[in-house]
Amino acid sequence: MRKLLLAVAALLLLQACSLFSNPFEDSGKQARGEYLVALLGCGSCHTPGALLGKPNLQQALAGSDTGIAWNNPLLEPLPGILYPPNLTPDIETGIGSWSVQEVARMIRTGLGKHGQTRWVMPWPSYGKLAEEDAIAIAFYLKSLPPVQHKVPADLKPGQKTESQFIHLGVYQNTPASAPLSK
């Protein structure tokens, strides 16, 4: 009887310990997601300071205070600006309230949790990711320590900002048959 009680106690202890473990600790998925996040350069936009060449690695993937203009500021004096959001699982300022499936959908479609399109995110390319790779990325992001960092609100064209922003231009090659100007 004593052995049975010890076995039951050990099982209950193991079950109690599992209640406090990170549900996103799956070393295979986590490692694959970490690899893909590095390969895709997510931190290049989603880390404070990275867009200006001075990344704050203490807040890696916690969103950017520097926005990205999604229309040309040379043609539109007050362009629309998106601020790369916090990708850590902070409940208030990050993806803490998102499911793994919602994060994976956003990566592959560019649609935020409430259906808004993230215009400057390279989702047309990311849409070609295998579903299991998008899930691995989401799994990894959800496993990170939460970092509370609120980024500025996105702006529509015509709205003023006090925050810095950059513009990524669209460049075209000159066709080989076109004469080059001197």
C-alpha cells in the first residue's frame, strides 16, 4: 500500500510541475522557429533601433519606435506609417493574447489579429512558407520572455507624427535595350 501511495504522490508531483512549465517548450519546434526568425531577419524591423542601425538587443523583437512609411514621403508629405509591432508574448503590448495559429496566419497572410493588413511586412514571400514553418516561428515567438514595449500607433496618410520613420524605396532596373543616359 505504501508503494502505491508513493507512486500516486510521484505522479501528482509530476503533474503539478507540468502546470508550471512553458507550454511552448518543444526544443525541435523552438529551435526551428529560432532559426527561421534569424534567417528571415525579423529582428531587423521588430527590434528597437535596428532600422537606424543601432539595435537594442535587450529588447530584441519587442517592436520598433521607428516607423516605416508605406507610401512615398517624397510625393506625400505626410505618408502613412506602420510601426513594426512587439513580437514577444507580452499580454499588453505584444502577442501574448494571440494563439499560435493567429500568429502563423499573420506571418503567411499579412493580416493582423483584427484583419488589418500589414502593408510593409514581406508576407507575399512569407506566404510561401510551409505551414509547419510558420507554426514553428509562432511557437518560438510565444516561447520568448515577454518584453513590455508599446510602439507608436500606425498612421494613415495625412496624419502627423513626432516619431522617426524610414522609407524603403522600390527600385527598377533599366531594361537592357533602353539607352543609358550620360
